[in-house]
Amino acid sequence: MSVFDQHRIEPGKKVDLRKMETDGKDLPVSREQCEQKFRAQREEMIELQERLYAEGKQKLLVVFQAIDAGGKDGTIRAVFRGVNPQGVTVTAFKRPTEEELAHDFLWRVHNAVPAAGTIGVFNRSHYEDVLVVRVHKLVPESVWKPRYEQINDFERMLANSGTTIVKFFLHISKKEQKQRLQERLDDPAKRWKFDRTDLDKRKLWDGYRDAFEDMLEKCSTTSAPWYVIPADQNWYRDFAVCSIITETLQGMAPKYPKPEDLSDVRIDD
């Protein structure tokens, strides 16, 4: 079974995150093997991304969600290092602005989907509107509950218009989150990452787990699958994410445009 299949949530599958691994120590692959494969796969991904950009027809949307300190920023930096920045756009969805709140919840998201020939990376996404708003009771259930189907319709529309979608939930343990938050407190160079509200959210761990489980169960579809990535260890997380993105690009099979006949062109001295 490939990494591609191993972590994918099949449509309609019941999800219990308490029974799903958060690390790669028990998997049949060593850290050294993962790191070697990761470097090779990243080089292949860079080549495939260049073809995608040159071809200028297909689009790839990569979505990342995680609990606070789950490693979204680090994953994006590690996996996309060396990729042509002209062909990749990273969008971080933070607290909605007043203008964004004046529109439907998908308005700001649709504006950020990738154009033809590019990869769009979402650091958080439209799924915040069935996560944060639910757990913190920012809107009533009658508002957030229909959004699962609205999201599925939105993603189906993107897929039908030529956008390939892969979604990653970076799955860390509560113990690992505590360690990462403590590291941010202890290291002055990392303290800028610390947000006091992270401690309030940590108290709602069970509520977030329930919300993530519903997100995975209701919104992993054939055209826009979710992958649950064990993320306590950066080396396995990066390997798994890069493997899936590379295999996805392989399936898209982008090609360089057919070379123009320039036999009549002469470059003067």
C-alpha cells in the first residue's frame, strides 16, 4: 500500500482520530529512508511543477488544516522549498476582515483558488467555517451544519472546472502540542508564534477533535479527498505530504508545450 492510499479517508468512512496514529515510528519505513525518499520526491515534484506551469492548463489546490501548532507552516516551507515561486501561491486564511464577513463564507476562498498552470496552497481554509465557528459557538448550528454540503458542492465545481484537489489534516497528539507550545514560550526566537488564545483553544481539545472528525467524514470525496497525516515527527510528515503531492502531479501528467519550429531563426552576432 502506497502512502497515497495509506492515509486517505475513503468517502463515507467513519473517523475516530483517537485510534489514528500521530507518529511514524511504527510504520514499515525508517527515518533515514523517509528523508532520502523525501529529497528525491521533492526534486521530482519541482520538475512536475515546472511542467504544470509551462503547460498552463491544469490547476492543483493543496489544503492544510491542523490543530494549533500542528505544523502547517513548517510543512509548507519544507515541501515547497525550491519550487518556482511564480507557479505557487500560498494563502493563509486568518480571522475574516469586515469586508469578508459582509460576504458569504466562501467569497474570500474562491478568490484565492489557483489559476491555470499553478499550485495554490491554503494554510487553513474554508474549513475554518465548520471548525472554529462551531467549537467557539460563533454561529448557531443551523448556520454551520449546512456548510459541509456547500463545501462539497464548491469543491466539486472546482474539480469539474479542471482543479485537482488534495487536502491534508496534520494529526498531532495533545502531548506533542503541549511540547511545541512550551518551546515557543521558552525560545525568544519562537515567541512571536505564541498566541495566548492557543491556550484557550487547547482547553477545547475534545470539541476540536469532534469537529475535525466530522470534517473528515463529511467532506472527503472522490474529487477532493482528505488525508490524515501522522505529524508528531516532522520527517515523516514531510515525507508523506510530499509523496502524495508528487503522486498527484504524476497522475495529472503535465507536459511541456510542443516546441515551436524555430529553424528559420538566426541570432545576430
